[in-house]
Amino acid sequence: MATCSTNSDSVDELDDPGAAPYGNFINYYTFNPPENRLGLIPATLLQDLGYSNGHRTTLILDVGCNSGDLSVAFYKHLVQEPVCEEESDRSQVHLLGFDLDEALIQRAQQTNPLPSNISFIPLDITTDGSQLQDYLDQRGCSHFQLCLCLAVTMWVHLNHGDRGLLQLLSRLASISQHLLLEAQPWKCYRSAARRLRKLGRSDFDHFKTLKIRGDIAEHAREHLERHCGMELIQSFGNTAWDRKLLLFRRR
Ligand SMILES: C[S@@+](CC[C@H](N)C(=O)[O-])C[C@H]1O[C@@H](n2cnc3c(N)ncnc32)[C@H](O)[C@@H]1O
């Protein structure tokens, strides 16, 4: 398994993590199926956040969506299938998933069961934010109502350093009304670095020099609350991999 496990730092390695230096595992959902996390998220989340008005467009962003399995499952979990056309909430809720890995995005596009409601684009969030702004502008919206950033922070942190992590959080906060964050804990960093070493590869560029370490979720919360105008409003508990699912809202 190309990740860290729940109750120890040991990992089963079913594939070569060296081939996925950005967490772009080709088989991610075989070892972390969407249900693992969806079970913690209420199906009424959009209503709970005040986005149930069928006349308004709700935009959801999924950062680092991999092959799109969770994006689709998340959408279906939150937006019920209409009984009749008039009742359709689906026409009003759109999800945009993006990932830096073009092959994963191609797979997501090819297997997308709801192309009118869900779209996938290739994008590296560390280099380009304008495409997201264009997407919002085209729909006359200033923000995504909900942004998912699940299991992505560590990869940006390891590959782009402390600055990259903080920039990611700031950027997402600037375009989101609500942000659902699952930050990998520090033990995952150690596992990821150890796996690279085992393979005889050089360390992640930034691993040894990171100053942000320890309780990563707490560091993220602090940055979002102190510098990005967001506040933590809910924790959905811990996932099977012992990661917190935290919901932030623009103040
Ligand atoms: C471990 S997977 C998590 C996938 C999904 N978010 C989930 O939780 O099910 C991390 C994903 O983040 C993507 N990723 C890493 N850095 C990225 C970046 N700078 N821009 C866009 N995607 C990125 C990887 O390609 C990978 O597909």
C-alpha cells in the first residue's frame, strides 16, 4: 500500500511509491475506497451549509482528484438523484475536479458517469490558479461554495516545501466559501520518505528542511484562521487512516 497505515508506521507496499512522487497512485481507490471517508460526511452537508436552494448554483472544487472516483462518489453522496426533472438539484450543483497527472485525469474523464454535472481538468495548483478563476468567472461566481482538499497537502508540502504548503492553503481559502481538509499527519511524511529511501531514490527535495512538522492539521488550522480569514466550524472525526476531516468556513 502506498501510504501510511492507521495504527503503526509500517506499510504494506503493493506498488512502487517512487513512481508516484506526487501521490499520483494509479490504483489509489483500490486501497482507499471512497466509502472510507464518505461514511464520515453527512449526506445533508450541502443543505447544512445553506446550499439547498434549488435556484442557486453550487460549485464544488476537488483538488488533486486522482482518477475521480471520490469526486463522483462524493457528488452522488451529496446530491440525490431526482425523482422527476423538476425536482432535480443536480442541474444546479457542479463539481470540478483537477489533478496534475494527465493520465489520471484522462481516466476520470473517460469514466465520468455525470458529464453534465462533473468535469475534470489537468492542472497543477502550485503553478496555475488562473484556470480556476476563469471557471468561476464564466459562471458568474466569486467562489466555490465547497472545496475538497483531501490527502493532497503532504504531497505539495514534500515537493514544494513549507512555502508551497502555505501558498496552497491561502490559494484555496481565497477561492472557497467552505473548505473540507484532510491533511496527512507527520507519520505519513516519514513513511513516504522511508519508502523512497528503501527504493534507493533520493529524498523528497524538502523533507529534511521542513519547519512545519508535528501536528500538520493544527498548523493548517492556524494558518487558515490567522492569515486566510477562515474558521474551523466542524470536525467530522478521524478516518480509518487516523486523519482528521476538518471543515472551515470563510468568516
Ligand atoms: C493521495 S491522492 C488523493 C486523491 C483524492 N484527493 C482523494 O483523497 O481521494 C493525491 C493526489 O493529489 C495530486 N496532486 C499532488 N500535487 C498536486 C498539485 N500540485 N496539483 C494538483 N494535483 C496534485 C496527485 O496527483 C494525486 O492524484
